[in-house]
Amino acid sequence: MILHVDMDAFFTSVEQLDNPKLAGKCVIVGGLSGRGVVSAASYEARKFGVYSAMPMYLARQKCPHGVFLSPRMKRYSEISEKIMVILGTFSPLVEPVSIDEAYVDISGCKRLHGDSSKIGSAIKRKIKESVGLGCSVGIAPNKFLAKIASDMNKPDGLTVISSENACRFAESIPIGKAPGVGKVRLKELETIGIKMLGDIKKYPPEMLVKKFGEFGLRLMKLASGADDSPVSPSTRNKSVSSEMTLDKDTSDRNLLKGYLLKQSEDVGSELRRLGMRAKTIVLKIKHADFRQITRSITIKTPVQSSQALYKEVFKLLEAYDTKEKIRLIGVGTASLIPVSDPVQMSIFDADRKNDGKWEKVDKAVDTIKKKFGKDLRALNN
């Protein structure tokens, strides 16, 4: 049996937890500029039609009395880590999917923790007691059905789908909820009369494969309640990034470099907190017409210093020849390796040796910021 944990309105719930005065209020977290996007909305705000990914200006129109806040990703990450540790006390097979959800393989855990329902209840109770937040849990024979189940009785839900009921339950799922079914494919499926996942069974496999390829076979399996995707524990972050939608579109290179410097500091700080170094540095740009591009460079010796990150992403920006205005810019890193892993350095790699000095400076600054806050002017008081 697979268990899927999904935290209820995670970002806004953390804000209400940290500030009890926000309890029961319409809390909306996201970019606060005129072109910002809603990252999360409390259940109170959702009653007014505010949802994630909605433009912030529209959220303000729908809920003018709401409390609008910028995301505090570091705080959310701290609580997320505590939640993942709790899940690890029930099973060693925990697969974080995002900052607020994870799969847990609880097969064989009955003798230790009881049946599936008891395990789900215990996890909900322990998370509530330890971090003060509610979550919804879905339990099923596989990951696909577990995720669907966790969304059925939000908030604070617990839904268990037995092996015996898996097929019948799968047939009743709206086809739009099947993984891989986007807007375009949804229209194609509905055009031939497939509105529920079970409707797939009306058609012969040959026809589905001819029309949808391998995806047709995938839908057939899901319609039978089958999904052999394993729970894959991962202890390493795959990437760290920071991006920002600008208040106004701009082609001012000096202004863009200033944003990149700040983002390099944020990404570097997170890499150091995670104890990771990056081999790949990425520049992300979205133009005024919403055309998005990325440019990346993979370096021989992985880094975590903010200065080294900025130096590489600066080169990428300099090499990107465009006079079009930009609405979003960001810095990303990938190919992360733990600091503890040995690194082969070239004797000609003098710049990378200097990066080690910058790392020491960065770590000292991180310590100061942790003690006094990000606004270092506080040191003068």
C-alpha cells in the first residue's frame, strides 16, 4: 500500500501558524507586484474564487479584504524538512514530490504501526502535534490512486482505497485527472466520448495505440487501477533556483545584473545550507511577449559561493544578445553534489581555488544574517 501526504494550503497555513492573528482570514501568498502570481491561497480565500497560479491583480479584485504576503521559502523549507523526518519514522521509503507533498510506501509496516487506516491517522496526528499543521492523506495500492485519494476529502482528509475496490474506483475518475492529460489531450479524449477513465475500456487497445501511442496503453493500465511506479526515496536536491517577475519590463542590462547578483546570493545561501555544490548554472529569461529561454553552462569544478555563481550567470547574460524587453529573470543550478564528495581540481583552475576563499566569506555572511536578519543595517543599532 502506498500513502500520499498532501499538506493543506501549506504556505498560507504556515503564515497562520506563525501569526495567530491571521487565523480564519483570507491569506494569499505570492508575488505582490502588479504582475505577480498567487502561490497559495487559504481555504477562506478560496471561497472568494482565489486559487494558486491566478494573477495577483485578479486575486485582489476577487478578495480585496484579503491579507497579501510574500512567500517565505526558507521557513516553508524548514517545516517541510520536519515533516519528511516524521514520515521517515513510519517507513524508510519516502519520496518527496514537492515542498508540501510526499509518497510513503507502507507495505509491510502493519506489524509495526497497524493497518493502513491506523498508519494514516497516526501520521496526520504526529504532523499536527509536531508542526501544528493539518494534512490530507490518501492510501491505495499504487501512487496514482493514492494521489487522487488524498485530494478527495480536503482539508484534513483521510481516504483509503482497498485493493479490491481499486479498479472500480479508477473507472470513476474524471479523465482530466489522469497524469499526462493536459488541455489539448483532454479535448481529444472528450471528442471521442472519453470523459471518465473507465470510458477507455470501450475502445480496443489497437485503436488507442494508433491514436495516442504509448500513452494509450498507459491510460488502459490506469483505467484498470494499475500503476507500477515505485516509491523512489531521494535524499539529494536536484536543483536550486531563484527567479523574479519584474515590476516593469526592462532591457536595462545594469538593472538585470543587479537582480542576478541578488538571486545568486539567495541560491548560494541555499546551496550552503543544503551542503551542496553545483556543476551546472542556468540563466532563465522570460520576455515581454512571454517567450521563455534558458542558457546554461556546466563547469568542471562544482561551486556554492555566490560570487562564483554570479560570475557564471553574468557571462550567460552577456552572451545573450537581445534588445527585447524582459519581464522575468532567474538563476538556477543543477547537477548538485554533496560538499562531502571528493572533487578533482585542475592545476590550471586558479579561479576555482579563489572560489574556496569566497565560500568562507559567504559562510561568515550567512552566519551574520542568521543572527541579525537579512538587513545587515541592524548591526549598526
